[in-house]
Amino acid sequence: MEALRRALNEAVRACPVVKAGPAHIATLKTFDPPLSVLEGQRLRGAERRAKRLLFPTEDGELVLLVHLMSAGRLAYLAAGKEGPKSPAFRLMFAGGAQLVLTERGPKKRAGVWLLTAEAAESELAHVGPDALGLGAERLAAICAGESRRLHSLLRDQRVVAGIGRAWANEILHAAKLSPYALSRDLRAEEIERLAAAIDVELIRGLELRERGASDARTYRVHRKLGEPCHVCGTPIARVDFEEHTVFYCPDCQTGRRILKDRRLSRLLK
């Protein structure tokens, strides 16, 4: 998300908005103020809070907030470049450039909100501190206050902002920690490793994304089922849940134990 923010920042403020919309009924989450109030206004640029992108107007009175969820894609199309016929959301800029949101699959989970500055602050009040630069001291306090499996904890935007499913897999592998390890059970040395891994992996991902790297080149554990671990060569394993999949190395992270989905195990009894 940070790489996307950087790519959009200069582009979206270059020209005023001439047409706001259309927006899919499931994508646009607000109706007051209407999208039309953006027309004729300039955006100040692109900002990020956790996994949400924010596009404040130049006067600072309104904020266009975008949450892509897992399947949403946001792209800036230069003038003359043809966009999708039925986008989930579109902004047209003077000169012909477009900011276009699309979403794959039948489930429309990505969202767009047009909010006052005050409402945007309220909307984001629950979001935790940004993951990059969190540091071992603050992470230790978070772990002490929660008794959660690490994979779940890292993905909770109310606790630590900016880590999704894929990067939770990458970070925990780099830290050599089990996705099922409980946060309160971590030793000081393990918290240090986890804090360092958060920074190293997020910076690595940001640098690769800014160079245009694909998912396949960026991820070393996520979606690599059966492929050899880049550290030890052990085949990468996974645990499937309804909404996400955990990928891990049994040798590097779990003492060669294969993790089981307890919910699935209960169903099989």
C-alpha cells in the first residue's frame, strides 16, 4: 500500500477533478456529501493510514478514503489510456487521466468513502500504530496486552497497522516464529527478532514494489506451497482458513511440526 501511495501521490494532484463517479452501489459507502462536490477541486495528494489510502482535497475539508480489501485494485491511467468499461469507482481529471478502482470476483468488499476531515479522523480512530518503525519496546507492550496467535495479531489493524495476510507470512518466517505462537509467550529475544523482521520485510517489499516486482518475485513464503524454503530447503506448508491461508516453513518456524487447523479438526471428529 505504501508503494501504491507513493506512485499515486504526484499524479492525483496534477489536475483538478472534472468527474467523480460512477461508483458501484456496493463500493460507495457514503452519500453525504455527494461525490459531485469533488468536481472542480484538486486533491492534495495520496496519504496512507494502515491499509487505507486517503486523498484529501487541497483545501483540507474533504477526504476520499479508499480501502481495497483483498481483491480491489487502484490504478492511475494516463490520458488516452483506455480503462475498464464498468469500474467499481472512477475519478476523471482535467486532461483525460483517470483514477480507477476495480475489484475481481463476485464479492464487492472494496470501499470508497467521501468524508469531512473530522469524519475521516473518527473513521480511523481505531487504527493502531504503523507497523514500520514500531520497534521492540512498543511491540513488547502490545504482546503483553494480548494473548493471540501471532499471525492473527499481526493482521489486526486495530493493534498494528499495515500488515496483511501475505506480509504476516513473510515476517513470521523471517523472525523464525510459528504463526500459532502466542504473543504473551514470546521471550524478549523473540520480540526483538519479530520487531526487526517487521522492518526488514516491509522495507524489502516496498523497494521491490517500487521497482515493479510481481507477487511471485516479492513473496518468498506466501503462496509458495510445496516450494523449497529459501533458507533451509524444506517444502513450504500451509494452513487453510475460510478467509485466509497461512504459509510457513516447518523447519524454520515450528520445529518440524505440521500445523493443523483446529476448526477443521473439530469438523472431522
